[in-house]
Amino acid sequence: MNPEFWQKRWQEKRIGFNQSEVNPLLIKYWTELNLLAGSRIFVPLCGKSIDMVWLTAQGHDVVGVELVESAVQEFFAEQNIEPSVHQHVRNPAIKCYQGQLLSQKVEIWVADIFALTFTDIGNIDAVYDKAALIALPAEMRSDYSEQMRQLSVDVNKKAAVQLLLTLNYDQSKKDGPPFSISHEQVQQYYGSYYQVTELASEPTSIGSAPELKVTEQVWLLS
Ligand SMILES: C[S@@+](CC[C@H](N)C(=O)[O-])C[C@H]1O[C@@H](n2cnc3c(N)ncnc32)[C@H](O)[C@@H]1O
């Protein structure tokens, strides 16, 4: 999945992954992370997800990262926020959109997740991965999980807690994205550094393949 693939998807408005309602699994399982109000939440590959609005309503600051600038602009336009736009103070290659929602700070950075460093991100308290890991093909996922670990460690090298949503279906019946991720793969990507706990597994469907039998898993990585 190269940047042009995603640019084209946004340009042609083929964004079936974007939900008009807050993800019910986020609402149901977020408290498992035991976060204090005022925590800073990192949302990789965030698109224009309304889940970021819900996170601010929980009293959190949000920092999202998204490759496609028009997606970021759409987020702020749809939330009726006039963002300030500036270059990242330490990394001028990153364009930062920043606004205020319910007195919380919402920043979305236009950047490639793989081009970021720990110093760019600064301290974060938790990660919300919805349709990020599953957006990436198998050959990119180990690098992605390692990058996420490196971006989310604190000064003591302890990685921030994560809520991760994945899908599981017969990959021979449909091309991704979204890609199917098995339990073994979740362990392979995250098991060395996190305690991996499956919080839920529920039937769901994929808009582009409504007949496919799909389950959605919710993972706590701590
Ligand atoms: C499947 S969508 C999910 C978006 C959002 N998480 C949601 O649930 O609505 C994946 C998003 O990741 C973005 N993306 C893909 N590769 C990326 C990368 N390397 N760095 C940052 N964003 C990326 C795409 O532009 C797209 O908006």
C-alpha cells in the first residue's frame, strides 16, 4: 500500500472505513485502559475518524497521524473547527493541524507514520489503533508494530498501553485492506513487548464483502 493508493482513495471518496458513528467497541472497552482525564492519546493512521472527537469528550488530548492532508482538512471542517496550521517545531517535514474541542487539544499531523521519531511525538499515555494495523499488508506489519512501540515508549522505555481492533476472516475470499489478522499474528507483532489480552471477539461485516463471515477482536496491549 503506497501513499498514492491512499491519496487516490481519499480523492475518489472510497473511504468505506470511515464511520459516521463513534465505534461502539471503543465506547465499551476504553475504560479497560484505566487512563486519567488529561491523558494524551496517539491515534495512528487516523483518517478523519469521529472516534477522536469521542476521545476528547473523555477529557483526553489527541494526536493523530495521517498521510493524506485532505482527510485532515475534512476532519476539522466537519467538526467546525478552524485549525491553526504550522510546521512541527522539531521536524519541519511534519505539517501540524491543531484545534480545540471541548477544551481538549486535537492535533493531527500530516505525515508518514514510518517517518516519525519518538522525539517528534513526545510523551503519550495510550494508543488507539482502529483500522491502522489492518490497513497494512503483511509485509509492512512487523515494521509498523515495531515503529508503534518505538514511538510510544516513555523515558523508562515502557511502551504506552494500546487498544487495538482487528478483523479476522478468510483472506482467500477477499483482498485487503482491511486485512485479516489472526490471533497468532497479533502475538507475533506485539507479544514480545506487551502483555496481549483479548477483550472481545464479536461478529461483524465488511461493507465491500457483506456475505463474508468476519469477527472483530478487541485487544488490550499493556
Ligand atoms: C483504513 S484507513 C483508517 C482510518 C481511520 N483509522 C478510521 O478508522 O477511520 C487507513 C488510513 O491510514 C492512512 N495511512 C496509510 N498509510 C499511512 C502511513 N504510512 N502513515 C500515515 N497514514 C497512513 C490512510 O490515508 C487512511 O486514511
